[in-house]
Amino acid sequence: MDRAQAYALMLEYTPSESLRRHMLNVEAAMRWYARQWGEDEEVYAVTGLLHDFDYEAHPQEHPRWGVNYLREHTDTAPEILEAILGHGNHTGVPRVTRLARTLFAVDELTGLVQAAALIRPDRDVQQVEPSSLKKRFKNRAFAAGVNREEVMEGAADLGVDFDTHLQNVLRAMQEATPTPESSPRRA
């Protein structure tokens, strides 16, 4: 499975624009970490794009339904499938690879960054500051659906200081999002 195939599958199974945006943001953060560690960017990108592709159609069975579908209908690498299974604590699948730990670490945090961008008058992730993001993280009423404990757990499992991890994910999303002059896409 390559990025183009993963993207097409994500579009086919995910009608919600906000969930699509989330998966693109997770892809950006996954790519950023892959570059930092000298890992295969394509593998990390595909993992980010596919991790929630089944969520809207099969929320009660997510992510097992998606992984079973990928096993039966695609040539998705086993390490990608394992990472997708492990991105939710409810599955009980341990995150033993760096790929799996990275997906878990960036998943919830991209939601916080996205929410911080969307409340800005310009809705521009480029203008989000790390200090503002950290302040919003501490306010549990802001983006209440973001599991703060999982964000902290993810950073610790990666062996990355929380503040650094927060800055890394923000930077990844800023680098992946074109400036307003070049494209209308936002976080």
C-alpha cells in the first residue's frame, strides 16, 4: 500500500471533512517524526492516513474492522496494521514499535492543534504559538474530547519531553499546511 492508495481509501470511507482533515494532520505529524528519526516516511504517512478510515462507518468496531478490511483487501504492511490496532488503548494491543508509539503519541495531540487553529479568527495553524497551545492543553474545557492523559502517555512512550512533543506536532502541521497565499487548506 502506498500513499496514493491509502489516500483514495481514506476518501472512499470517510465522508466527514473534519475527520479527513484529522487524518491528514496525523499524516503530517507522522511524516515529521519519520524524517527526524530517519524512518520510512511512506510507511509513517500511510499509517497516519489509514488509522481512522473506518471510524465513521464502524465506530463500535474501530479499528479492528479497518485492520481486517486492510488484511483482506490490500497489501498493507503488518507493522502498519499493528500500529493502527494499537492507537487506541481500548484494543489492548501493545505498542512495541516506534511506528505504533508515534501514531499513538500524535493522534490526540493533532486534534488539540487543529482546535486551536480553528478558534482563531483567521483559522490559520501558522499563527498558533506553542505557548498558547500549552495553555489550551491545561484548560480541560478546551477541546474536551482530547484525552490529555493519552497525550502525556504518548510523549513519554516516545521518550520525548512533553513541551518538545507539543512543539514538534505543531511544527509538523505548520510545515504541511500551505500559507494562505498558496492554498486554501487549513489545519
